Amino acid sequence: NMGSKDTTGASICKAIRSRIMSLATEQNSLAFAVPGGLIGVGTKIDPNLTRGDRLVGHVVGHPDKLPSVFIEIEVKYYRLRRLLGVKTEGDAKAGKVSKLKKGEILMVNIGSTAAGGRILGIKENDQAKVTLTQPVCAQVNDKVALSRRIEKHWRLIGWGQITKGTTVLS
């Protein structure tokens, strides 16, 4: 799916339909693909759409069998107690991960897709409603990684699972 916005600013997605012409890994041609590893997929898609790694994080699948495309997700999240790999000389508070706040911007990784996310609200049972900066092809129960910008770097602060999502217009 290629994402764009309509005149009101709502996200819309258009599926890219193509026939798979070849599969390859390293120097080997493949008759079929199995999960795991990198696989080159030869298609008849216009190279203009694929240049500059524009389709990184997009999902390939059989028409009508792909997961939903979400623009908003609800996540049951688990916060890390401390930041990983940060030196906290003497200062006990320095490595602690503070609570998520409404309006905060996070990076949300779902599968191989990294999208910006803004927290719309937080429920008492560690459920966060997050609006994504770009549509993401995912399904309920998919795992997500949550990162916060700390001293100019994205740092992992927690993880979670999608419990619900709002789909994009197609």
C-alpha cells in the first residue's frame, strides 16, 4: 500500500498490484520463499515507486489476504524500568523511564516499519491510544517497540502489543 492524504488531511492507501516475476537470495534463484532471511522480489512495479527504499517496511501478500492498514492503534504497553546502555554515574534518577504522557511523540516500530506516533490518551491499565504519522500494515496482537527521543537519540523505553486499530480509507 502506498500512503497519501486526501483534501481533508485524512490518510488514504492505495494497494500496489503486481505479479511476482522472480525470487532470489544472494546469487540463488528461488522457486518459493520461506520466512526468515532477505529475499529479493522481482516485480513489474514501476521503479519510480521503489527508488530510494520507499517501500521499506511495506508488506507483500496475496490480494485480499493482507492484514489491515492502521493509522491509529491501541497498545497494551510495558515500560522498561531503566534505559538500556546509559551510564548513570551517581544519579539514580538518570536512567529511569518516566511514564508516557498524552501528546508525547514516540517512535513506534511494528515489524520492519518505523512510524512516528503521538499519544492521544492513556488508560489506567497501561493501554495507550497512538496516532501514527504514516499508515502501517499490521494486525491485532502484533508486537511493537516504543522509543523516546532522549538527548538526540531514539532510546527503547518499552514494548507492547496492538489490542485494537483504526483502519485507513482505501
